Amino acid sequence: MIKVPPYLSKGSTIGLTCPAGYMELDKVQNCIHTLQNWGYEVMVGKTIGSKSKTYFSGTDSARRDEFQAMLDDKNIHAILCGRGGYGVSRFIDQLDFSTFKKHPKWIIGFSDITVFLAHLHTQLNTASIHSPMANAFNEGGHKSIYVQSLQKALKGIKSNYTAAPNSKNKIGKASGQLIGGNLALLAHLCGTKSAYKTNGKILFIEDIGEYIYNIDRMFLQLKRAGHLKKLAGLIVGKFTEIKDNPRPFGQTIPELILQHVAEYNYPVCFEFPVSHEKENLALKVGIEHLLSVSKKAIQLKEL
Amino acid sequence: MGMLPFGSFAAKENNSNRNRIKIPPYLKKGDSIGICCPSGYSTMADIQQSIIQIESWGYQVKLGQTIGKRDFTFGGTDAERAADFQQMMDDDSVKAIMCATGGYGAVRMVDMLNFARFKKKPKWIIGFSDITVLHCHLNQVVHTASLHSKMCGSFPKDWAIADEIQVNTILSIKRALEGEKIVYPIISNTNNRIGEAEGVLVGGNLKILENMSGSISSINTDGKILFVEDVSEPLYNIDRMLCNLLRAGKLANLKGLIIGGFTSIKTDTPDSPFGRDIITIVKEKVDQFNYPVCFDFPVGHQKNNFALKCGLVHRLTVGQDAVSLQEIN
């Protein structure tokens, strides 16, 4: 059985940290206020709005030490990553999860944070949350159903999402643990001990700013690494800001995905609201879900 | 105390200095070299100069069906590219296969290939960049040596006035195919890590090496000399790809590491520089190991991209003043 960290209650503390790219303190204010309005205490790490002049929010050791401290601090009940970018892979192998194993807590984020979500699933058998991060709270985003879906997830309310049908969907029903994240990171984890074990599970993927040929290549990496063969179902989120070359690739995202999974029989759905855009529902990684893809709708229900 | 497990002992020996890779026969005058497109598309005009040169070396050229074919970015559909490559592998009159160009696409067709006949009658497969897919697969699955080198599009338009490096890199393909043992003296770099290494040479395009991770084609690099190169990637992504190799255990037990060209690196956004150059990025990954490392090796998406025999045992010597890579099979 997968370990499910305790859900939060009024007065619980959420640690806010940037384990990857740099983020200004101003950009997290709305997030902090909203979390406080939800009834939580917020502990803001020094990596947020740090003095770093580089891409990263701090040196590898500064980011690692802060994450380690938040993992080990029993007064912190969940860790929300401020943003992604790139950087978790540089220090994840230096983390000590021994205290976390005894006292698991929710680790929350997406994009580069996919490295944590996959590692927690495969190496630590612990559930986590793929969801909007601090920036999503800005510009009125805190009122959106997407940020609010995080609030519900933290409270332990079971999710039951419906999404619009798509003529390219492959109809069917599947149940299994929900896993997934950013496609570039899922490909990047192949061959490492953090890669998801995908057999019998429902996989979701999303990405941003990639060339179509590279999306094809990364998706084929998952296939050739055996990660697609025995899925229970596949949820394709939004692929935004896609790039193409002057010599066009000649296939759309649904076309290339359907070609590569043509030999498998599980349900597949497209344009599910998980993405780098506002449409990014909180998804509990590692928790059993029911995926139902019909002509009329997509339903993803936490069991 | 039990007996020494002979099986594991033998396996260990295989991984270190015993090379069970098959070496395809070298070429003789009059032999045919096949040209085809397993990845991107190539027109007849694109490969014209290579045909003229290859024929002037005393070889015949056999053109595959995919030359001049185009399916968007690809040199024909996946099935067409696979069928053409299969035909080239199975045609006994073809003694080597030069890929016309890289681009993207080999990974879409490699699993459609049947290497049964090729295993019995191996031949040199030639190319780089996206062709790294084939080099990896040939090494790890088919156990056959292959040639990492420039391809048809890089042959000079006018041989008489082409610059010396370009001519020499193209001639390095000819020399390698004729069986001449490779010896490349290289200019030293102060960032190199001094040392000597002997092992099977493997490698290619870093993006493709990462793309192979987790698949059957991913090279077991233990006891080997690895070379890597790439083009047009941002620094953070080069770092991320090397992190994949590190975390997948591909860097821990190398005999030596060769860093080729990392050209046309995509610039950082000015307000958030990555803060490390290629040298620092590499050093961060391999500081914990002791094998020799050399930078600026002439392999990559650049003029000085010399032919390298993947799968053959080489000696890498990284000295204070001089660096050399020598084939010692």
C-alpha cells in the first residue's frame, strides 16, 4: 500500500521553497496570503527571493539544505515548491529521506518538480500532489478552480474531475494509481532509479515550449523504456507553445501519440486540464483513480 | 565458503577488457557503399558531392530508395526508411552504409529492423548526430562496431579549394573504412584531467545518449571510453542530460571521458544566467571519479569532426602537453 501523508487541517504549516529556478519574493505574496486565508501557516524558505544572481534560486547545497530542513521539520506539514525551472536532479540524490519516511508529508508542484513526484512514488512509495505552484496564485488565479483544486486536495477532499470530450480520444475505462508529470522530465528520468514504474497505472503527461519532433522523441523514449506498454490508461494534458521547424514535422501531438500507442488497448484522452497554463488541476500522484473516457466526457475520479 | 561463481567472473571480464564486438570487414577498391536516409530527408543534389568523392576513392555507390524521398522532415515514412535500411543491410553487394544525413527519425524505425542477416555479415554503418541511435543499438544489442563520422552533406562542394580540416575529416572516413588504425593527436586543454585509459570507444550525440536511457539500446558504459558532443542546446539542458547519464550510472565506471564540441549553445536569458560553462558542468558531474577527461576533442557538429570507430578498443592518453586517441585493437 502506498503511504498517504496526513491531510492538512486549520493551523497546519506549509513550507514554501524553490528547489530549482529563481523566484522573486514579490511573486509569492499572493500565494502566501491565499494559503493563510485557507487557514494555514506559511514558512517561507530563504531560497525564495534569495540573493542568487544565476538561473538557480541558490547553490545546489543551499537548495538541498533548505529542502532537507523542510523534510525533517515536524512542524511543517506540506512542502509547496515556489516554481520549477530546472535543478532538482542536481541534488535529489543527496537528500536523506529517513525522517520523511517515518513522517511523510505532501510534496507539491509540477514541471521540474516531477523529479520529486516520481522519486517519491518509486523509491519512497509515498503519494504527492501535482498541482499549480506559487505563480498560479497571481493575477486573480487564487480564485480559479485550478488553485482551489489544490485547496481541496490538501483538505483530503476526493477529487472528481470532468473534462471536455475530444474526437481523438480512445474510449474506455481504467483504474489504477495515477502517476505522471512533465514529459521532458519523465524522459529525463528514464534509466535512473527515480523513473516511475508504470505497469497497471494511469499516466498523465504535459509539456511546454518543445519542438514537436522532440515531443515525439521523448514519447518514444517512454515507449522504448517500456513505460507505455502496460499502462491502465493515458491522459494527455495540454502541450502549449509548441515549436516546429521550417521543415514541418507533419504530425500533430494527438496523431503522433495515437500512432505510438496504436498497439495498446487502454483508454487515451487528450486536452485534459493539466498543463503549464492556468488549466492545471491538482492531481494526487500515487492514489488510485478511475479514468472513464466516453464519447460525451472524460471523467477522472479519485477512489 | 562456496565456489567462485564462474559466470559472474566471466561477465566481469567481458565488461572490462575482452571485446566481443564484431568488426565488419574493411573495404577494398571496387566495393559498394550504400547511401540512404534513416532520419531526415536528403535530395540527390545534397549528396552529389559525396558520390563524386566516394567514386573517386575507387568505390561504387548504391543509392537507396529513400534518397530524394520526403515525408515532411523525414526521408520517407517510417516504414519506407526502415525498408530501405533493411534492404541495404541485407544486400550482400553493399559493404558499408553511409547515412545521408541526421536530423531526427532513426529512433522511429530502429525497432522495425531485423539484424539477423547483418549479424552474420556485418558491415560498417556510418554517420553521427541522430545516427547515434544506430551506434548505440549496434553496440549494445547487435554487438557490432560502427563508424561515427561526417555524412554526405558535409563533403566539400569543390574539393580543390576546400579548407584543409574539411578535407582531412572527410579523408578520415576513407582511412577508417580501409582499415587504417586511428591515431589522433589533439591539442591539450588546461582543464583536462590527466591520465591514461584503455577501453572500448563508445559515444555520440548527448541528446541521443539521454534519449536511449532506459531502453534496450542504452550502452553499458562500464570500462569504456565515452565521447559526447551536441549542438544548439541551452546550457541547462546539457546539464540535465549529463545528470541523466550520471543518475543512470553511465559515468561512474568509465575508463575515460572525451568531451567534443558543444556548438551553437543557446544563449541564457541575461537576467538568469546558468552560471556555468561546459567545462564546469562536466567537472561537477565527474569530480567524484578518477578517470582522464579531455575537452575540445575534434568530434561534433563542426568542421573538425573526425571519424571514430565505435566498439573498438582505444587508448586515450591525456598528458600535460599532449592528448591522443589511438586505436589498439
